[in-house]
Amino acid sequence: MPASTRRQPRTVPRLTRRGAALVVIGVVLAAVSLWFDLRDVLLLAFVAIAMPVVGLGYAALRMPKLAVTRAFAPVTVAAGGSTRVRLTVQNRSRRPFDGARWRDEVPSPLFVPAEQVLPGIGPWERALPSGDDTVRLDYLLRTPRRGAYPIGPLQLSLGDPFGLAVMRRAVGGERELLVTPRVTAIDGALARTAAVDGTRHSLQRRMQPNSDELIAREYRYGDPLRRVNWAATARRGELMVREEEQRGDPEARLFLDSVPGRRGDEAHRGDAPDFEFELAVEAAASLGVHLLERGYRVRLQPLEAGAPGRGEYREPGGGAALLLDDLARLPTPGTWRRRDRGDEQGRGEAGGSPGRLTAARERRAPMPGFAVLVRPSDERLAELAALRATFAPAVAVVLPTVAERWIETLEHADWRIVRIRRATELTTAFGARPMTTGAAAAREPGWAEFLAGERDAP
């Protein structure tokens, strides 16, 4: 979740400008009355000082009994969009409640409208599900950046009838709003090849069935119950499902740079976003979603240990939604390094965050590999170069912050370079022409076929 500048609710009442002015007037009158021995004026001074004090006590003792429920429409929204927040406020007291102002509490960088007057609420009606004891409020919430934001509680400003004192109270709880990264449509050979490759593998499994390809694995959320393997379930004592092992499994590997090149104090100052990293997250989301939609099983691996995520995503099974969910919750890169590395030594590749970059060792044929780079370290670049032989094609999406020496290192290892400055450039970045030219492009067997969408299934 992005850093928050949420204001803490006041636990003590405070004077309004009117109340503070009345206190000042009372003090001045008291001083004048004592100096000139005017007892009638002293009475006025006492009243002017006592009224704000009584107002403070009235605001402090005014305890609303309200139940608040919150809903979003839509529940999940993409960065740059908006969602409508709908609040249902019910009075749980036997006395009517009015004269308050309300505003929902949200973290930065989200914005809500200014304080508004809360309509009067009648006493609690136990016999009816909803009546005068319930009011419904709504407002439009804009979401400029991705993240998982706690929305709420409802902040009420309570005052006395004369407007001399006010107190802010928090009512209800919080509800999480998930803002996913924007997904840019990718045209060109990348999408066509994924669709053709996934279709060919599906046809191959239908035309050439093999009993060796039927395996049993543990049940995962989203698996259809018709594929439950009851024999394996009885043997293992846990729910197992049948899975056809794909020949030449259409898997793609996606690496996301965790920006270790930036110093920790510069990675994220307050609520200032790291625009380069946010652009990298959008690029990774666009690549992953479109590969999933076209038949690939995507394995996401951040370039730094400690980043959260499921690691592997597939369709059907909600892979695209799970991928966007994990990318939305991805914290600022500087916070990853503060985790205890000892907790991650025993974590496998399926967790999505091993200490070193790895590839599937048991694969017979190379798989597509994509790396989204912002400010990679020399160590990670060396690991990417060493993994080049396991990927075909191998594409590195680089941002302007990537130094030329790093780009030359990747080109020397025959990685293909895609330069982007904004997410919209992904639409045409994988067009019909190679991303690099020269001898390196000519040495890549199958690269032209990959761009043309004519690569045979392995």
C-alpha cells in the first residue's frame, strides 16, 4: 500500500473561530471590568467565557451510536479510473441525530469531496429493516495510482447548537479498495503467436492423448470439481485433481525489476510516486494479461527477493485477475529490502521471489522470456544474460532510466530490446519489425517467425 498521510481523528474537542473569538472578547471585557471596577461588564465577560466552555463539554459528551456499511461500484478499479462509494448510515440510538457533518477518511493520493452536511436521522426502528433511522450517502472516488487502500472510517464533525466548539469522531470501520494497474492492449506478433501456440498445444493434446500425460496434483482455487481424482485423493488424504501435462508446455516467464539501483531514501519520499517503477508495473501487467488471455501459463518473478506474489498464473482459473491483484498489492521497492532475508531462504520458485533468478530446468524447449527493467543491478543483469539460452525469444522492455551499458550487456547476450517511455507505447512496441537490428538479430533462430506468428509448436 502506498504511504499514507491520513489525518488522525481528534480525541478532544476544539473551539471554532466563533468560540475562540468569544473567549478573547470575554478576556478583554474581564480585564476592562477589573481595571475600571465595572462589575456589570464583569458579568458579560463571565458569560462570554462560559459559553465556549459549555460548548466544549457538549461536543465531548455527544456520543453518536451509528452503524456504517460501505460498498464500492465497481469493487475493483484500474488506476486512473473512479469508483462510486455508497455508505449506509443507521442510527442505533433511541434519540434522533442531526447537526453533524461527514467526510470519509481515505489515504493519499486518493481524494474525496469536502465535508458535507449529514441529513437528520430518526430514532432506531427495530421493527422495520430500514426507515427514518437510515440514510444513504454516496460520492465519487478517483484513483490516480494503483494500490490496496483502506477506505474509512467515516469522520463526523459534531458541534454545539451555537457553533462554538467542534469535535471529530470516527464511526464504523474500514474496507479495502483494490486499485489494479492499467492494462494496455498489445497488438502485433506477440499476441498472435501466443494465441497460435496455445491453440496448437490444445489441439495436440486432443489428437494425441497419452496416459503418461495424465497426472494428479493438489487442488488449487478455481479448479473445476469435475476434474477431482478420487483415487489419488483417497491415497494422499487431500483433495487431488487430474491435469494433462502439456507437451511443450506453453509457459512464459516474466521478470519485473525491483529498482535496487535507487537509494532507499530516494525510492519513495512520502507520497511521491516512483513513476518509473509504476510504469514498469503497468508494462508487466499488460504483458502478463495478454499472454494469459492467449493460452500461456505465466510465471512472474521479481528481480529482488522478498516481493509478494503467487508466482504462477494460468487461465482458466482467474489468472489475469490474480496477477493484477498481486501487482496492485506490490509495495514500494524500498520496502522489500527491509524484510528478513532469512524467511526467504527456504522459499521455492513457486513463491515468486527466490534469491536468484531461475528457469525451469526440466524443460526441453526454450520458452518466451520477458524482462521489464527500470534500474537493474549488475548482478541481476548477469543472471538474465546467463538465462538467455532458456528463452526463445528473449525480450527486455527497458525504460529511459536503464543505462546504455546495461542495454549493451543485454544485447551482447542476444536479448531483444524494447524501449518505452510510456505505457501506451506497448501497443505498437511488438510490431512487425525487430526491436534491434544487425548481427545479433540475425543470430536468433525463430525470431522472425515469432514476430510473424509462424513458430511451430515444440
